[in-house]
Amino acid sequence: MASRRSFFHEYPANMGGGNAAFTNPESDKRGVLMHSRMESIQEIQNVYSLVTDLFIGIVDEKGDSFTPFSFPQTVEIGALTYIQDRLKEIIPNSCHFEDSLIYDFIPGLKMYIIPFRLPFQRTFFLVSGFFLEEGTKHEVLNFSGKTVQDTSLFPLVLQAKEYSEAAKQKKLRQLENACKLIGQLWAAEHERMQYQKKMREMKETVHFLSDPQADVDSFLTHVQKRTDALDFIGFAVKSEANVFTVKYFHSGTDRSMIGQKFMLGEGFLGQAMAAEKFQIWTDIQEDPRTHFFKRFGLLPSSLFCAPVRLHGENKGLLFGGSFHRAHWEEFLVEEFKFLSSLFQSIYLISSLKNQINSQRIQWFTMNEILRHLANTTDGEKLLSIFLDMSMYLMESPAACVVFRKNRLSEQISFLSRGMDETLRSVYQKDLESRFFTKPFHAAPFTKLEVYRFNDQWFLEYPIICQEHFYGILSVAVDQPHPPQKSKECLITLANVCGISLAMAENGSEMNREHEFYHFLIDLEQYFRPDILHHKRKAKEIARKFCRSLDLNDLFQDMIQYAIDLINLDSAIIQKYFPNKKIQKYIEMYHYLLENPMDMKEEKIPLESKIIFLAFQYEIDPESVRQLTDQLSQAFILFLEGLEEEEKDEMTPGKTDEGKGEDGNVPHGFLQSVNLSRREFEVLDLVLKGASNQEIAEKLSISYHTVKNHMTNILQKLGVSDRAQAIAKIYQMGYFPKLD
């Protein structure tokens, strides 16, 4: 084989698949990464050119070269130029094909054209040749000598080999494998660059949002300067019912849209407000809904819109677009969603600045950003992000996390940043020995711990979600008493870590309400354990009282949920817990705190009344005993029954010869069902056909106490009603002794 030579020409200016979404000071570094990526693709192309003994190149939809062509043999410059020019004619006419094809470059001289996509959604073509059908070389040589004017192509025909059908298919499979390998390489590099880019933007934006002077207008200015993909960006606020006014608009020096109004449902902007969700429109030059922009001489080709909500209400609309791009790649859409999330945070911060101090602003901003970025169920990738964020926000030299990917798993994983190999190894073993010596599901501790190891202080906090322990997040600190700001930061990160690992374990995305609910419970466990204790006791009483009233499980669950939220500010409840019933129950609970004598009012939901009785009894039982309405009196009688029940509870015993007190109880019957003496007496009367009222009179206990005993009996037997309970007892061999 002749010496191999590839002809390298200059890369296209937009070789990454279009203009990058953002420009920043690290563009030189990205250029180096791009060059490295292209070199790797070129090497794959070169290797497959040698393996297949064919030339290989990658071109775009116009036929322009994306990579320099690789030839297994020396080829003349004139032939290369002819091939490139000819491909610019062939590819645009073939780009509608989705499958690989064999094409006549000139009659009889064959080449492969294989379409494939790269992550930024552009189609490229791997072109490769040349070869001949079996027995056609002489004929093709004669034809090319007579019809092809460029004599430089003649040696390519002469060098082309004849392939059988089996050989052609083998070469095709090899070339398709090359496409897959290039696609995988590009995807991996693309994902890595996107991750690095997102981390840079996270740090940059956190720094920007931490600036006390940061506001909506400065944020939009910041975005306009760093975003190449957007020619304009603006924000419209709700000025009156169903009317919105453009308050901020950035498009170079153009501010003509500021102060302009649009109605709900009018044009693209009004439609986005009506839909109440993030939306993208492309190729809209001729769409009549652009009339709002055209009035000011603006002709957008593509547009995104993101409604901004505060306390459950639409407050405005973030919008932006391009005058030149008719379509946006998928990664750009993700960038705009990211920007919208950050804008939501800065708008919220601006609204809160007059109410809370700067320390809480920074804490809440960080939490908002982390929640919006946790959009993957890859647990390790999320933890890597949290480690980087913890080091940045806490200005720490090192951080690590030791965790179980699955809370039931025995396998321990460890991730670290900023630690040398020696420290990493010994500290990992130390953490595992202290917290993972045996399987457990409860957290080893629930407060921040400052731990000294090898002359370095570490701030350690458990990763918990829904009372399940996943691991330990640890950040290096420079003193044994770190500032409160660092502690709050680590608590937030650890709780979000727990939510993220639970999401990854469940294999599905938790909704925002569920995340924030458990997030608040975790924080309350740390900051207000006394209130959390009262809530748990109140929830226990409320559930038992609901069962005594034969209220269904959904009714009980709503009450349990509401009790956990009753001490939150109403604005927080409206923002993060959109369930209108829950909001109503809590609102009326607070009304009853001020007006307890209105317990008799029918307009107040039963749920609110039970919440009020259960929680107030736990806080101030005497105030509940003084209420005279029917429900409150029933509640007091129920509590007296509970006290009586607790006095009656005792461990079931054995009589001689393994029989119960009735003389015909099978051996171990009471123990097998774990019934108390009183519960057995109630069950025995049920088997004899007595009603709840008759049982109450027979045993001289209250009707509510009987209902409580029945609830416990059904639970212990694992049945749902009396009929099933009777059938199960008979199956176990017990029959009541008739009087």
C-alpha cells in the first residue's frame, strides 16, 4: 500500500453544530476542548479508513466538509477538490434519506453515504469510497476515460477494488460502527462540556445573585451580555386584571417595547400567560401572532416564554428570542429553561428583600437553584454537583460524601473533591467504620457534628429523606466553631442530597410539593424538635379520633398532612402547596385559634375542627375541655376512652394446658394474634353477635372505646370488616363459648 496521506483543510467556523449558546472568558479553553474532540474523531476516521481500505470523510447537509478526508493511499489534490465539489451536488439531493445507501459517484464508481446525528440535533453524513461491482472495472475505466474530464479522478477508478455483495455489506457494517463510535464520543464530550459549562454558570450566577445590588433589570442585562443565542430579552409584569405591561426590555440599544401592554391570550406573549407554562416557538416569521413585535419594527424568528409565579399567582412573563435563528437546538432550549429558573429566583429575591435579611436571601437563592438543577435521576452525578456547590458556597478546600445508592444496599460508595489520595483513603475508612459498620435505616445523629481528623476539622451532617438514612455529607472547615451561615448551607445541601438520592432510588421524579414538604420536616426536626414532637402526638390522636368516627383514609391523610404545615406562613403554603383544600383547612384552623367558640359553625370544615382539637389538646388540653359544642364533647369522651383503654392494656397470658380464660382457646391463640385481654373480651362478644352498643353496656365501657378496640382488632387480624374477622377466627380454630 502506498504511503497514507490525509489532506487537512481549515475547520468550519461553526464546527460545534452552530453558534454556542453563551460566550464567556473561558472560550479559549472551550476551543482547546473542541480541537481535542475533533482530533479524536479524526483518529477514529483514520483508523477505519485503513481497516476498510476506503477514503472516509464527514460532511454536513450542504456537502461541506466537517472533518478532513482520510485516504488509505496517496491522492492528488485535484482529485480531492473534485470529490468535495461533487459532494456539494450529491448530498443536498440525498439528505432526505434516513438509511445508509450506496451511490454512484460517477456511473459504476460506488460510494457509501451514511446519515447520522450528533447531540446538537444536526444531521451529518459519513461518505466513503470508492469501490466497484464485481466484473465492472474494465467497463468503468473505459467510461470514465471518455466522459470524466478531470484526469486526476482516473487513478481513483484504477485503485478501486471490486466487491461481492457480502463484501459490500461487511464494509457497510464497519462504516456504520464508525458512525456509532463517533456519535458516542461526541455525546460523551458534549455531555462533559455541558456539565462543565453548567457548573461555571452556576458559580457565576450564585455569585451574581449574592450581590446585594442584584435585581431584575441587572440580571436581564447580565443575560443579554453573555448570551449569543438571544437577540432580545424582556420581562412583562401584571399591571391590572388580564393586562400585562413590558417593564424591562433589552435588545442592544433598543428599548421601544418598554411600557407596551398586551392582554391575556393576545399573541404569543398573551398565549403563554394563559397557558401558564414554559413554551418555545420556532420559525414564526410569518405567524400573525408576531404582530405585537412587528408594531415596533421587530421581526422575531423564534421565541421562548416563561410565566413567573409568586405565592401561587402569575406575576409576569419572561420572554426572549432571536431575529436570525428559525430553530433552536435542544441544548439551547435547556439553557433557556435554566435561565427561566434563575430569573424566577431573582424575582422572588427582589420581592423578599424588604421582608428578610441578606443571609436568608442567599440561603433561599441557593435552595431554589439546587432544586431547579436537580433534574436527573443519576444519583452520583447529583452528588458530584452538590460537592462542588458545597465547596464553592462554603469556601471549603475539600468535601466528600459517603453513601448507599440504595438505602437497603450493603454497598458503600464514596465521592470526594479536593482530597489527596492518602486523606481520601483513610477518611473514607473512618467514616465507614463510624456510620456503616452494620445495616441500618435510621440516622446515626440528626444534628451537625464537627469532627477532627488528621489535624483537619470537618462539618458532618446525615443525608436523610423521609426518615431514611442514605449517608454522610462532610465539608472541611477551618475552625471547630464554623459560622451559622456554613451550618445552614450544609443542612440545605444534605437535605437536597437526600431528596435527590430518593428520587434516583424510586426511578421517578418527585414533584416540588413533595420535595419541599419533606425538606421542611427535616429542617423542623433540627430547628424546632419541640414543635415536631407536638405535631406527632397531635397526628396520632387525630388519626385515632377519625377512625372512631369511621372517616376514610383519605380524610385522615389530609388531616395528617395539614397538621405538619399549620405553623408555616400562609404565603409559603400558597407558593409550595397548591392544594386548595389543605390551604382552606389551615386557614380555618387559624380562624378557630382566634374564635374557638365558633366550633359549632357548620361553615368550618370538619377537618379544620379535628386539626384544632388534636393540636390544641396537645398544647393546652384545658382549653379544649372548656368547649361545649357537640364535636368537642365527643372528642373529650373519646380521649377518656383512650385513657381507659391504656389502663386495660396488658400482655396476653397463658392458662394451664395452653388454654385461654374461656377454656377452649387453642394453644397460643392470644399470642398469635397479639390481642390484649380487653380486646379478646370484645372479640368474643362480636363472635356471639353483639353490636358495639351492646358490647359497651356488657363491659361497662364507652361506645367510642369499643370502636377503638374494634379498629385495633381488625388491624391485628389483617382484615377490613367484622365478617372477615369472624371468618378468620373460625379458620384459626377458635369458637366462642355460649352463655
